[in-house]
Amino acid sequence: MESDWPNEMKVAQIRVARPTDQLDKLVEFYCKGLGLKKIGSFEGHRGYTGVMIGLPGFDYHLEFTQHIDGSPCPAPTNDNLLVFYMPDRKQIEQITKRLKNMGYDSVTPENGYWEELGVTIEDPDGWRIVLMNTAGIG
């Protein structure tokens, strides 16, 4: 049945969503720091404000939401990662420098594999991203 997989699950979009108490800081980190784009937003939906961030023209994106009564979301372990595969080393260096100037230094990854070709940085909520200097899989 594995050969039928692409035909069984037709997906139009993928969204990774998480709450935060620092929505403005996350938007600044992911848009100004990483260079992603704000592709949508909403306010006052059942007490929630949210922002969708991604790469325009792609069917996957991040969503960060904040509730009027608070939306704490402690970071998971240091090995829960959002990995950006980027073959252009200069681009990684530019982003790393920009984030450092914004107050976000690189951190030592829990798994040394990510340090071989990547840079790990914590976002304002302590969730870790990796800028990995490869083209990824496939």
C-alpha cells in the first residue's frame, strides 16, 4: 500500500501553529530577522490575534497566535527544531549576523550533527531554529 500514499492524502496546505505571549517579538524575529514574509493575519477572533508567516507562493507556513487572556507556550526540549535547509552559506551568514544584531546569538545544539553544517538560534520563546547549509533531502 505504500505506493498509493500520494494518492490517499491530498493536502492543500500545511500550517504549523503555536501560541505565544510575545507575538510582536516573534513577528520581528521571523520576518525582520529570518526574512520570511507575513502572508496573513487576524485580530479579535474569539479572543485570538494571529499572524501567518512563510514564503509567499508556498503551501506551508507558520502561524503564531496570542489570546487576550494570555498564551504561554514553554519551549520543548532543546532538540525540538525547525530546520531551514539553505544551500547558500552567505545567506546563512547574513541572517545570523542580522539576528545577532537583534540580540539573538547562536546556541550550541543538543545534537552535534546540527553544528557540523548549521547554526542554531533560539527564537524569543526559546524554540530553536537551525539554518542548515545543505539542500535538504531529495
